[in-house]
Amino acid sequence: MQTQLIIILSVTVALTFVVALVSIGLVIHKAVNAQEIRRRQRLYTHYSEKFAEVLLVDLPPLPSSARTSAIFKQYENLLAPVKKELESLPPVEALLHRKMLRGVLVDFARDLSGDAIDRLIYCFYSLDFVSEQIELLKHKHWWVRAQAARDLGLLRTRRALAALTAALEDPHQDVRDQARQAIASLAGVESLRTILRLTRRMSMWTALELSISVQQYGEETVPYLVEGLDLPDQSVVLFCIEMLAVIGFVSAVDPLRRLAKTYPSITVRAKAIEAMGRLGDQRSEELLVSFLRDPNPALRLKALEALGRIGAPAALPALIPRLEHGTLQEQIAAARAIAATGPTGTDELHRIAATGSKRQRAVCLHVLEERG
């Protein structure tokens, strides 16, 4: 009994000792972390103040005969004290300083413009941060690669275009998204061709972000979007169809008609039919009417909706049978398309409401009420 008590007391003392050691270790670790955070904050503040002066100080005007390189020499003179300071540090210390300095420059890039951003870009190249960021695109952690792509875009580093293009095939979605945004900001509208060709399984988030760029450039993007209609990835084709409809460029009607007739996917054909209706070009009418007899109900419905947008009087003879014999969805879409043809179509709806079946009457009266 006494032996057991001694063992229990020994274990208790040992556990107490271990807990005490762990507690002391945690306190020390917390103190070291706090000290490291304060140190990084001091460095960030130090370089923020230093580079605010580097980027904003007035430079003496250059003579009209000066070479382009003269302005770069002025930038280098501003940067020389910082480089000298970094060179005087031990290697490990210099790495931390460079990391904090790089963070300062990236943060500045969000808000600067004009001459200040030109100086900042020069600093980023001169300090060899561009090469470091390009190398980080190969990092084993995806979040590091994504951050590197984002920073390269913020800092307008065109030398990174090749590496960013390769990052469009990164296995992680976030890296690909950041690379797309960076390329778009660096190369402008011309980047759309490369982005579309290398995109696979476009996500909703990617489509949303890319659509902002497309709408920003407007009709300049049309040649690249039309090219995109022939790409193998269906998600890219659907995106290009949607953007052509949003931009409203009627020259897209012919390639959309081709897609609607020949593309192997019903989803893409239906989207092309919908886009033709949104574009509202009369060249689409004959093809849309032909789809009213298609055996696929999805294509028939899209064609009816498209004709309702266009308002095609010539389509009236083909629309009436769909109102009389189609599904409920088709009947409603057909009635709206008939109403869109004008007074003759309105008269036809009144006639069917008076002589048709109970459901036909309800559909016609509903659509007539919609149109006031």
C-alpha cells in the first residue's frame, strides 16, 4: 500500500513538473512571438516612411535632350541609401528586411498612380523582387503561389507574363484566378485570347471576374470572344456566348447561328439561341422558326423565348401551333411571342381566347393582361 502511494505521489509530482514546464514554454513562446510581431511592425513602419519619401519627393527637371535612361538614374539615386542599408545587414536579417520592404511596396501599389507608380515599379525591379515573386509561383503551397500572382499583377510587372501564363494551368483554382487577373491588368484586352485558350472548367467566380474585364473593354473583346466559340472547353464557349449577348454586338449573329445548328451539346445550342434573341437581329428569325419544330423541348422553348424578344410578324404562322399544342411553358412563351408581333398577334390571342381550350384561354388572357 505504501509502495503504491509513493508511486502515485511520484507520478503526480512528475506530471506537475511537466505541466509547469509546458506552461513556462508557452509563456516564453508567446513573449517571443509578441516581440517578433513588434519587430516586424517597426520594420514595416520604417520602410513605409522611407519609401513615402522615395516615391513622392520632387526630382529636378531633366533637360529636353536627356535620354530616357536619365530618369532611371534619378530613381536609382533615390534608392541607393536603402540598398546600402540592406547590404550592410547579416544575411538572415537582410531576408526579413527584404520581406517587410516587399510588403510595403505591394501595399503602396494599390493606391499610387502616375510618376509615383513608375518609381515604385522601378524599385521593384531594381531590388530584384520581380525575380523573387516569379520564383514564388513555383512554391509548394498554393496560397503562396496565389499571393505571388496577385502581387505581380498589382505591380504591373510585364516581365512576369510568361510565368503568369504558365500559372493559368496551376492545379489550384485560386492560383489560376489570381493569374488571370494579373495577366488582364498587365496585357489588357489582348490577354483575353490567352486566358480563354488556357481556361478549363470555368467557375462562376472566374466568369464573374472575367466578365468585368470584358465589359470594361466592350467591343474590343468581340474578336477574342468569337474565337472562343471554337474552343474545346464548353464552359468557355458558354461564357463567350453570354458576353457577346451582353455586349450586344450584332456581328456575332452568324457564329451564333452556326453554333445553334451544329454544336454537339444541347446546353450550348440553347444558349446560342437565347443569345440570338437578346441580340434581336432579324437574320436570326428564319433559324429560330425552324427550331419550333425541333424534337428537343429545350430548344423549342428557347426559340419561342427568342422570337418573343425579337417580335417577328413573319413567324406568326409557326407560333400559333405551339400555342395550341405545346406544353404549358411553350404555350406561355408562344403567346408572348405572338403578342410581340404587333396588332395582328394581339388579335390572334383574342381569337384563341374566345375559341380555344380552357388552358389556351387562360394563357392568352394572362399574356394579354401582361401587355396591358
